[in-house]
Amino acid sequence: MKVLDLKFIDSIATIGAEDWNRLAGIENPFTRYEFLWALETTGCVTGGTGWTPHHAAVYSGAEDDEPSQLVAIMPLYQKTNSYGEYVFDWSWASAYQNYGLNYYPKFVSTVPFTPSHGTRLFAANSVSKDDIAKLIFDKLKSKSESIEASSWHILFPTEEENKLFERIGIPARTACQFHWFNRGYTSFDDFLDTLNSRKRKNIRKERQKIAARGTRFETIAGASITAEHWNTFYQFYQSTYMMRGMQGYLSQDFFVELGQQMPEQLFMIVALEGESIIAAALFFRNSEKLFGRYWGSSQDYQFLHFETCYYQGQEYCIQQKLKSFDSGAQGEHKIQRGFEPIITYSNHWIANESFAQAINNFLDEERPHIERYQAEASSLLPFKKAGPSS
């Protein structure tokens, strides 16, 4: 009889690239081994940053001496803060503190510092994903009791996983992001032709103002990004945080490591004046989707951000025939540029029953507000009255 055994792993390196990617695949750049390993090996996720790796690994074996086989994995971190999550629970932590209770540590299953939805629980076809989810949940409840952790949060899972975790007793939460969809456009002008006249003219004016400055753009494939490029990009990346009195979560070593480990899934778009790079944005991709994640500039002039991070990305999708563009969290300014509101998901288990009930009530009250927000945002989209074709 096959039995399932769950182990908590303190480093993804213990599992290894072959076994991790056998289950997770490499289509999603953020859940493949190389991305998560780079976060660990460069010190971006450690106890010192509030992200202690504690990944769930499930093995299947017989009760005799038959070797066990890895059949499921899930990224998991023990957190001592709520930074870099993009599903905000600071008010929950504050409420805990007001009652003399500790909200931290907590457990979080997500990709650190990456508000992009995707699969969170990877399981072999030979096992039931529901059974694996229940096993992890049961073990984490016991683990939480032993170390006095307050909760477990699954951030940005797929819609199907969101329903799965809700079925086993982990309440769901919704939020809204803005994504762009390539509906078979043959050119950027083809896309613009689907917009109403005023919005179409506004975008053309924005792009013309950038061109009038003499700014030009180059796309640098991952394998061609040099140490000088990374150094310049990283200075820009940190400057975007410094303007807000903060420091970027990620190290330059992390970006360099990604360039070495998974160059086929990333590229950099740089803005140049003369021969000098004045802005840069780092993008990731898979066979269907573009992901915009990090950017910065040495100058701050009108529309440079929109051109570098949005219009250049939209053009890339059209040229490469990618289906959609995930440009990151938040940003209502994206609506008038054709980015459509989509629902994202998370699930939240709270150990304290009294707080769990209060938070569940909050989630129930929040959900219709999110739905109305999505509807209102959709009504502001710049497409002609017929809307974007499906």
C-alpha cells in the first residue's frame, strides 16, 4: 500500500533542479527551480529578510523498503513580516498586536516579491491534488501549534487551486490586477484601431513626445545582457525605491544569477539617448505570456515609464505572438492603455478561531466591493463600444 510522507525542506537545493522542475515545469519562470533557488542562494530569502524557506515536499512509497518518490511540492516560507507579498494583511497583524497576540511567525505559499498568479501546488498525476492539499494543511496546522504561528496564506494561486483550498477549509480572498490581452493584433496600430478616438490619439501623442526627444529603444536578449547592463539596470531599480525612502528587496547578485540560469526566459528593454542608457525594464516570458516586473531610470520625464514598461511590452507581445501581458500589481493608469481588470485570488487560514471568524466576515464583505471595482474599471476601458473581441 502506498503511503504519503510530508517533509518540510529548509532549502530548495535539497530537492534539486531535476526533481523540482519535473513537477513544477519551467513554463512559469517564477515557479521553476532556477528562480526560487536564485532567491535563496543570493540571500534574498532568509530569516534576516523575513522569508525563511520551509518548502513542502511529499513523498510516496510503500510500507516496505521500496524507495520513496517525490510526488508533490509546494513553495512555503516562514514569515516574520508581511513585506514583499502584495496581498496586504498589515491590518490583521495590527489587530493581533492590539490584543496582545503575535501575528508572526506565519506561513506563506507564494513566489517572494512576485505578485503574479500561477500554480502553487504541484503534484504528479499518480496522486490526488486534493489529498496532497489536505495533508499539507493538516501538517501545517500541527506545525503552527508547535511554533505558535498564526496562519497560513496561499497567495496568487490559480482559480482552480483557490477553489480547492476553499473546499478543504481555507477561506478565499479576491483582488484585482490589470492585464493586457493580444487579440491577434498584427501591429501596434492594429491594437490602437480598437480604441476610441480620444484614447487612441492620447497614446499616439505620448509616444510621439518620447520619439521627439530622440529616445530610442533596444531589446537585449537574456544571453546578451552584460555585466555593465546589469550594473546600470540595478542602479535604476534601486532608484525607484529610494525615491520612496525604501530599498529594493532584491540584490544585484540575484538578477545576475537569473541571467546565467534562465536567460531564455528574460530580456531587457533599454531606453537610450545617444549611446547612454537612461531607463531599463526587465521582462520575463513563457510560450504564451509576457511578464513585466522591474524597471528604473536615471531621468524622470513624462511618458518614459509608460513607453518603456507598457507600450514596448505590448509591441513585443504582438511581434512574438504572445497572448497576454501581466505587467504587475496595481496601476489604474493602465486602464486607458488597454489593460483589463482581472480577478486574482488568495486563501487564508487563521489559527485563532475568534480572529478567523472576524477575518472571514471581512473577506465576505470585501468580495462584492472587489467585484464592483472590477466592473467599474471595465467600464472605463478605452475600447470602442463593441469592446475587445474575444
